[in-house]
Amino acid sequence: MDAYILVQQLFNGITLGTIYGLIAVGYTMVYGVIRMINFAHGDVYMVSAYIAAIALAVLTFFGVQSVPFALISVLVITCVITAVYGWAIERVAYRPLRGSTKLAPLISAIGISLMLQSYVQIAQGARDQGVPTLISGAFRFGDGVHFAQITYMQTVILFASLIAMGILTYVINYTRIGRECRAVQQNIRISAVLGVNTDRIISTVFVIGAATAAVGGVLVTFNYGSFNFFIGFVMGIKAFTAAVLGGIGSLPGAVLGGVLLGLTEALFAGYVSTDYKDVFAFALLIVLLFFRPYGLLGRPEIQKV
Amino acid sequence: METNRILTLAKQALLTFTVSLILFAPISGLVLEGFGFRNELVRAVLLAALVAVGRVVLSVVGMTALGRKLAGSAARNGGGVIVMTGNEKSPVLILALLFAAGLALPFFADKYFLGIAILALIYCLLGLGLNIVVGLAGLLDLGFVAFYAVGAYLLALGYQYLGIGFWSALIIAPFLAGLCGMILAFPVLKMHGDYLAIVTLGFGEIIRLVLNNWLEFTGGPNGASVPPPTVLGLEFTRTAKQGGVPLHDYFGIAYSADYKFWFIYLVLFLVVCLVIYAVERLRVMPLGRMWEALREDEIACRSLGVNHVFTKLTAFMLGASTGGLAGVFFAVHQGFVNPTSFTFFESALILAIVVLGGLGSTVGVIAAALVLTILPELLRDFAEYRVLIFGVLMVAMMIWKPRGLVRVRRPAFFPSTAPRGDTAPLSVSPEVAR
């Protein structure tokens, strides 16, 4: 019987973890390029959840019945609009601050985070919102009383995340834009000298980060069905923990960190306490930054003067 | 030439309008109602138009002479510091007047205004505390509210379990909060800007979640009640509940619920003055100078022999102590504490006070604390826009004047042999001093 609970928690942990990984990509890429934590990233994810619900409502209004078509169109619409959010945030709040004091971009990011939360709260109301269940049902293992199940929606999450990660890996490794991103990550000044339009690449990174967060946002929204204007905060810290766990700046690290965090958190929630699972994640973050700030796949950064 | 410029402006406006329309259309334009939506697209289009017009106005202003001057002052990053020559008139008279006015305030204010004044002073205290950490030492602490919570819960739980009263809490709180600050500071000592910010954020949330979930000890979301203050065994309640004598009976005057607030205000005011004095002294002491030096360049400081562990630790502990003090006053003023008072929003609000006051400037922080607490009370109709405006102000402030609105004044050193007054100070120019 216990084995089924364990398997169940592992399933849940992996699905949750891939979502953490998707959102962690935004942190990791932005950090890799401009060495700054984008505090507003969690709120970009929150905005994407609202856009997904609104897009679904509009599609239903126009009489779209087919579930796969609705899901895919919602995904595409949300990604595009959220990407514009990512672009605009970088353009308005971070670009004017290049070369300013160390604290300036961080404080500006917190400002953006507050703005997004309060904007959504004012425009959409403070109450919890929801989406209808699109895909119900599950694969079950075990007998009638003791069983572990993986819902169809969780399967969709796994596949969609895999596809998103695949596309991302392709873009970063095999396209011109990806090559430029990697160059800027290694050394922003030299890339500028060699003719890379660094401002454009930084914008691109924000766009990619926002779009992957949007994939996560859509999937979470359809999985849990409810959300509010405050979800970005906790999700943001957890995704950041995932990014640090895997080594900030490393793309595979973000995914690995996400899955690891998801698994440990699910096991903690299953066996120790659900009330304290957020405390566990935050404490993990503090311990991690103390003992291994460069994560599992990262390299320690040597500061030169 | 002119047409060219107008064409550029038009292009700019169109681009801004399109982008903002994409941003605003889903969130402002289509409001979720159950699984359906309500059409508010007009609102979104108006917002987008507003943003586009704003952008064009900014560009046009940027072309005029005044605009160039403003942009120039932004580019200079706030212009550095004013180095005092040593000939300034001492502001003792003004300070004494302000002090007297502050002491006299409760006799002229009604209960409602006094409540706001107490709140404003509490935020002054919080701002001053965070200013040590963020403004002076340059360590971005996003979990400052945790120390505030420690102070507030010390009084509430200390009374419940140990029978601690207001005065004992007032003395213990700075030490307890300072201890928490030290516990937090040790792991973050070797971290820099971003990591430090996120760790302190996590710490603040852990404290809040524990307060929220540990039902048996803290009362969880229901909170805990706080005893009313006493002074020398005199109580402010109508009938004595804590084994003392009611104040109005002792002096033979009529009972009024206001006495309690007068008392809280006066003690708080004195504590704020004391903290301001301490911070101002610290700034010109070696410790304060080390904080500011560390903020500017840690590596340089360490190679010059500044003990960065000690410096950061003291900044964290002194900041935390001040936060703990503020917590005690908050608890005694509210008469009740629960975890919803200690969310990240509160931390962000305190940070907004420090940022808008101009990182590091005591006068600025006090002004910002007063403005940011009194203004929302006056503009009750715009209460829901409060956080939005804070966010916008934080971003605008960082773009326009990342060093703050108030210029930092700094005393100059004089060679001890030279007669005062007729020699130039040793600091050569503001740029060098910065």
C-alpha cells in the first residue's frame, strides 16, 4: 500500500517539477546574460495564467468545441502575449538601468512585480478565478482500493514540457539567435565587439523566458483549475530555487533542478507535512545558497577586479 | 527636418500603442466572470492610448531645453554629495522646534489623526532600520518584515506565556530581533546582491509561514491578542486588569480612551528621535563609514583591511533591532497581531520608503515614511491603486534618480593643525567623495 503512495507522490513530484523547470528557464537565461535575477518573472507567470483563462473563455465564446484545438490555441496565444509582456518589461524597467548602481535593477524589478500584481488585482478582481476542466480521467495502477494514478492532464503536462524543452534546446544550440545568446552569455563585451546586437539578444532572452513561463502558466492553470493574482510570488521563489539547485545560468540545470525540487517537495508533503512544504522549499534554497551557490551543474564564478 | 521628427514621433506613438494594446487587451479589456468574460475593451484601448500619448509627451519634452536639463540630471546619477564646509549654521533651533511640535502634537490632534501619526512613526522606525541595511550597507534585504514580526509577536506571545509587559518587551525586542538578524546574517555574509535579496525574502516568508501554521503556539491565522500598555503600574483601561491602578483614578481625572494613544505616541516619538540620533551619530563614526564604503566596493574595502563580516553583521543586527522595536509599537497600538500584517507587501512597502527617501538619507526616509503613510489616508478613494503607484514610483525613481531625491550631505575632514574656517576641506570634489 505504501508503495502506491510513494509512486503517486513521485508522479506528482515529476509533473510539478517539470513546471518548476519551465519557469526556472526564464530565471536562468536572464541571469546567464545580464547577471541579474528578474524578480518580476514569477508575476509574468501569474499574468500568463490569467491570459490563458481569458483566451479559453474567448475561444469558448466563439464556439470552439474541440479540446486539443482549444488547448493548442490557448497555448500559442498565451505564449505570444506573455512574450510581449517579457519584452516590454525589459524595455521599460531594465534597459534604462544598464550601467546604473548595483541595487537599481533589483529594486526596479520589485517595482515591476508590485505593479503587475496590483494591476491584475485591480483589473480582474482579487477573488480566485478558475477554468473548466478540459481533460479529465486518469491511468490507474493497482486494485480498486490501493492505487496510484497519473491523470491525463499530467501526461499532457509532461509531453508539452518535453516538447517546449526540445524546441528551446534546438533554438539555443542550432540557430543563429541561439548562438548569439550563448556568445552574450559567455562575454557580453566581446560579443558586442564581434558584431552581436547585445540589446536585441537581451530582449530575446526575456521573450524566451516569458514564453516558457507562459507554457508553465497554461499547464498549471489547466491542471489545478484555479488561480489568483498572488500565485506568482511563491511560484517565483520555487522556480528560482530550482534554477539555483541546477546551477543558475545552465539550461539543463534548470530542468534538473525543477524535477529534483518537485520530487523532494512532493515527498516532503506526502510524508512529513503539507503545511510546511513551502517552508521546506525556502529552507532548501537558503541551505543551498549557503553550501553550493553555484548549484549542481554550475561552475563557481570567480570574481576578477 | 520638422516633418522627419513628426514622422518619427508618429511611428513611436503607433508602436507604443500597438504594444500596450496587446498588453492591456486581455487583462484590462476582458474581465473573467466565472468561466466567461465581460467585455471592457474600451478601457484597454483608452489605457493604450494614454500610454502612447504619455510616450510622445515624454519625447517632446525631451527635445526642449528643460527636458534636456532634467535628462542631464538623471544621467549624472543624482549628482553625488554635498561636502559640508564646516561653516554651516547648526540646525539645532529647527530641530528643537520640530521636537517640541512633535511632543505637543497629541494635545491638538483627534484620535483618528493620532492613529495615523502613530502608524507614520512606526513606518519611520521601520524605514530607519531598513535604511541601515539597504541604504547604508547596500545589502538588499527583502525579508525585513520578519524582524517586525519578531518584535510584535514577542509582546503578544511573551505576555501570553511569560507575562512580559510593554516595557520589558521594548527592552527585549531589539536584542531578540538583533539575534534573529545575526542568525540570518551568517549564511548571507558571503552572498552578493541578488542572492542575498532572495535569501532574505525566503527567510521572511519562512517566519510568516511558521507564525501562520504553528497553531498551538502562535494562534495561527487567528493571531494573538496584545495587552494594553502600563506605566509604573498605572493602566490605561477603565478598570485595572493587570493588577495595577487605572490612570484616571490615580490622577482623579475623567476616563478617556485617548490616554493610551497619547502614551504610545509619546513613547514612540521619543524612541524615533533616539534612533534618528543614533543613526546620525553612527554615520559619521568609523562603522558608518565602513558600511558606506562596503556598499560602494566590497573588494576594495576588504583589500584595505575592512572586516566585512563585522561590518555586515552590525548592519544587519542594528537594522533588525530597529525593526523589532517598531514591531512592539505596532502590536501595542493594534492590540492584536496576526500573520497577515507581515506579508511580503509590507517588506516591499518599507523598501519603497527607503528607496523613495533616497537610499541612505535619514531626512529622506523620514519624509518618505510620513508621505507614504499619510497620503493613502487622505486619498482613500485611490486606496486600491496604492501598491500600483508604489511600483511605478520605484521603477521611475530607479530610472530617474537611483541615488535618491535628497542629496547626501557629508562632513569634511580638516587637518587638526590648520585654523578652522579658512582652509579648504580635504575632500577635493563631490565626485571624488562619492
